[in-house]
Amino acid sequence: MKQKLIYTLVSVVLFLFIIEGSTRLLFFIKRDPLQPFFYGSDEFYRFCCQDKQEIKRRQIFYSVQQNKVDKTAYDLSKGDVIRGKYVTFEKPKNTIRILVHGASSVFSVTTQAENAFPEKLHRLLNKNLNSEKKFEVVNMGYPGASSKEIYLKHQKKGFKFEHDIEIFYFLHNDFLLPVRKKFMSKNTSYLYRINHIFYRLSAFYTFLSHLFYPESDFKILYEQYFHHLHAMIDACKKRNIFVFIVKQPIEFSLISTSEGSYREFMTLYKRALSEIDDLKNRNYVSVIDAVTPFFHATTHLQRLKYFQDSVHLTERGNQKIAEIIYDVFADQIRFR
């Protein structure tokens, strides 16, 4: 009887091991950047060894870097000061002007203005492109902005400036912040957190969770994001402004299970990336994939040098984003 029980337990363990290994191998073959071959150890350590306040402290370890400018020194009837730099409403002659819309990652709350990725892209374009035209990249990022705020406020402000191209780099604030807010107020029991630990430790558990997890509660977030995104694209097309969407990379190991937001946000994030690809496939807009290069060309430890927290980039991370955009961007705008 005892020997039979041991055989049964061993068989169950082997069965689960084969299923887990097969699922991980499938994710690996698919080269899904958000489902690495082995993951979860960092979060398990946090769950066991770090308290909630310490995790939160690590995730908000940055301050908004302001470049204070005396606006009275400029003619505001002919331009405005954007992220510490005076920009004229009229585009300089022989110049391709590019506006970059987004939230704190575009603004770059972790660095000074000159180290934000729009400014780094500005330098790359002017230094490396052998073009008769000059390039001007304007940082329209605003910390905390959602797609609704960008559409109703910041894009309309941008239309005051004569320009040729708009880059959209925003997604996080529409999905993670509402989900985090909801689950910070409830569902933070140990049982709920253990559920998330299994989600992150087991690829097969993740697969089953996606099959049976109801997404209706978050459908409105998804629909609102794409409603505003489509509206912004249409507004540009009416003005003959070319649009690029940059798929925003996020370091998921720095999103805390303790907050109960990981699974919900990851589900929405992956669906959003897929929908953005669909826009590209329908030739509706040009898409720059900044997610895949981050996750396929770098290890987890390397990525931690690029990310200040789960969303915000370090100066090195901003440089990498600028280079990713430049590599795709340069071929398309050289002949405009």
C-alpha cells in the first residue's frame, strides 16, 4: 500500500513536471517576450522576505526632474516652453518636426530633460542621418497622463505647433494604475497573493488562468484606451501628420504581487500589444516594437540597468529606446 502511494505521488509529480515543461517550451518556441522560460523567483523572494511598504518604496524611488525656465524671456505669442525648451509654433525652414506624446516615461521623471529619450532621438537623427533636412524632436510628455488626457488636452496643444510626425508612447497609465488602485483597496489577502505567486511561478498555471479568467471588469479600460488612440490617429490623418506608435516595454519582475495587480495588468497589456499589431497589419499606422528588443536582446539583470522601476527608464534605458526608434524610424523618414 505504501509503495503504491509512493508510485502514485511520483507519477503525479512527473505528470505535472511534463505539463509544466511542455508549456514553458511552447512559450519559448513562440518567443513570447512576456513569458520567459523560467520566471517567478524574484517575486517569491519578495513575498517571503520583503514587506509591502519596502516594495512600494522601491517602486516609487524617483523624483520629477524639472528644468525651470523663465517664460517671460520668450515671446509666447509665437511659441511655448515645452519640457524646458522654447519651441516656436512655426516650424523652422527645411526641418522635419516630430512631436512625442506620452506620460512620465516620455517626460522622463527619472532624468533631466536632455537625457529623456525624445532628446536623445533628436541628437541621433541629426548626427547620423545624412539628410538635407534637419530634425526637431519635441517632448510632449506629461507625468500621470492617460490616453484621454493626451487626446483631449496635450495633442490639441501640440496642434498649435506646425509639425510632420507624431509618436505615441503611452499605455501603462490606462491599464496598470486603475487595476492597481482597485486591488490595493481589496483582494490583498495572503490567499489572493498566493494565487498570484502560482501565476508567476508556473507557466501552466498562467495558461489555465488566461483560459478561465473573466476579463469583463477590465473591458472598459481596454475599450477606452483604443477609443482615444483611434481618435488621436484620425486627428493626425486629417492634418496629414504621419503617426508612429511605439510599443512600450515594461519590466514585469518589478511589478509587485503584493499589490494584486500583476495578472490583471499583464492580461490587458498583452491584449493591447496584440491590438496595436493588428493596426499595423491593416496598414492603419506604423508600429515600432520596443518590447521585443528589450526582452530578446537583454537578460533580466541587464534590463534592471535600463529600468528605474517597472515602467520608468534610467538614462541608459532612454538611450536604448531612442536607438530602437531610430533604427526603424530613420529608414521611413529619410525620404519624406
